[in-house]
Amino acid sequence: GESVGLHLPTLSVQEGDNSIINCAYSNSASDYFIWYKQESGKGPQFIIDIRSNMDKRQGQRVTVLLNKTVKHLSLQIAATQPGDSAVYFCAENIDAGGTSYGKLTFGQGTILTVHP
Amino acid sequence: NAGVMQNPRHLVRRRGQEARLRCSPMKGHSHVYWYRQLPEEGLKFMVYLQKENIIDESGMPKERFSAEFPKEGPSILRIQQVVRGDSAAYFCASSPPPRGQNIQYFGAGTRLSVL
């Protein structure tokens, strides 16, 4: 069935380094992807999104790359800060336009730890 | 501009009791989604509602679970006769009508503990 998964469950970096978090998806029909950040005891916080007709999108200190050929998504965080420490989830919309359009499918998450 | 509001933040129930979780969407949002998160796992979709309508309940267990989003008031996720396996964090999200994108904004969640 459809799934969204992550290659690395944990990532530790030094403050100031760049971080790359990866995500694989299996449903080629997915056409919309979102990255969320979740801090301990809080709800997921929207970071950045990308549609399948794009291969790159940039935000403030973050960049999302989409490779539809290999069904791979990545989140790049520049100059990582201790406040970036959290669990990062990718999520996808399956069957966009159908009744499940509202349904996001989440990956398991990657724990990012930033050391001062 | 208040975000998605969920209450209670923590809920303790004994096996067999009922749990009622409430969610008020962001202002201007007419679409509500409920997700469940087990420890160290991602969020699992449960149900998608619009005002007075259930759009997609494919993630809802067949028994004991129900959801509503009435014309007035918050969305309610109701769990009857709770069991220990229902212990989890339940998150509500809201969005404006999805049009080519579907950014969902999440509340802080309700952490349900079943004793």
C-alpha cells in the first residue's frame, strides 16, 4: 500500500552545520508534499510544502527538493540552530481531488538533534 | 489570530469510560481533520470533516469511535468504552478548502491516558 518513510531515524549535527533530512514515498499518484516540525509535547508545525510539478522550493533557511523519478523528498536546513532540534515529518496527499484529498499520510519521523 | 484550539490537553479515563475530545479550528477554516499519534510514531489519519459532513472516515476504527463537526461549536472526537490501546495523542488540524494544496494547521493535541 501507499507509504511515506524516512531513511534515517536520527540525525545529530553541530550548530551552524547544514542538515539534510530525507523521505521516500511509494505512491506515484501523490502530488503534494509537506514538511512538518514537531517539538516535544506540541503539535506539528508547518515548515514548507511543494507540489509535484516543482522540483525545488526555498523558504527561510529551508529548502525542499523533490525527485519524482526515485520518489524521494528531502528537507535541507541551513545553518542549523539548537532551536531546530525536533522531530521532522514528511507528509503527502494521496489521490488529490478525490474524497481522500484531505488525508495526509505521514512518515515515521526523523529526530534532529543540534549540539551547541 | 488564534490557532487550532484543542481541549483538554490531557485526559485520563478508566477502561470502559467515554472520552470526548474537542477541537476548534482556526478562524475562517471550515475543514477539520483528526489524527492519532502513538509514541515515537508518525501521525495516522482518522477522519476528515466539513461542517455537518463527514468527508472521509477511512482511518476511523469501525467501532467505538465517532466524530462530528456541527454547524455551531467545535468538532468532537468521541471514543466510547475506552481501552488501554486507545492511549495516544490525538491531534486536530484545520484548513481552508483544499485547492491545489492542503496546508493543515495543527493544534497542540490531547493526550489520552487510559488506566
